[in-house]
Amino acid sequence: MSEHRAYIEWRANETDFIAFTPEGYSRDHQVTFPNGEMIHGSSAVDYFGSEQCVDPESLLAAALSSCHMLTFLAIANKQKLRVLNYRDNAIAELGKNAQGKMAVTKIILHPKVEFDTLNPPDAKTLATMHERAHKACFIANSISAEVEIAE
């Protein structure tokens, strides 16, 4: 099997020492990946995070969407269907789970796929491809949130 890493670093700033209250400390941090790519993370704005940063819930939606897309592309490739463009607008919904705890309870994917006009799949084949991609997606198999693939 394989390992996948991310390095997370948060540092207190001067104001954090003055007002370390629930609203008073920064949630901003850095996420660095082994290849050197870095993103600025924070909590969601509703939880005192920064609008300029990416929150973990959005990262989860992105991870699921990316995994679904990559799996879908592999399926299309095996079926010799040429994908020209793939777009998605993934939405993670935060709510209370069955245990009453805050969680990402649902992620809705809105994939739009453009195929080569010589051999596009029909609607039933496309739906089956998305179903297969969902069942084989590593991230989808790792989360308990409901996943919906919407048009």
C-alpha cells in the first residue's frame, strides 16, 4: 500500500497571547505537501476562520471530487471514451451526524463531463460510469458522509 502525507503548522501571533479567547486566536495555518506545494488553511468563516484561506471541510469536498474525477477518467479510458473536459462544483454540508456530533454529513458532486463527439456515452452509460467511479474512489470509501452525484 502507500502513504500520503501533509505537514500542518500553526504558530501563535502576538495577538494570540493577548486575547487567547474562542474568538481571539488565529485559525490560520500552513499545509505543506512532500512535493513542496503549500496552501493556507484556516477554519471556516463561521468558526472564526479567514476568508482568504481554505477550510478543512472544503478540502474534504475537493479530495472527494478529485478522487471521483480521477477514477472516472480511468474508467472512461478503459472504455476508450475520450474525455475533453471535466468540471465539478463539489459542496460539503456540515450538520449533526447520527451521534449528534458536528460532521460533514453530505457531499454533493456536480460533475459535468464533455466527451469527444465521435463516441459520447448515452445518459445511462454515463450514470453507470459515475456509479462505478464512486464505488472505486478511495476517498469515498474512507468517509461516512452521504455522497450524492447530482446533475
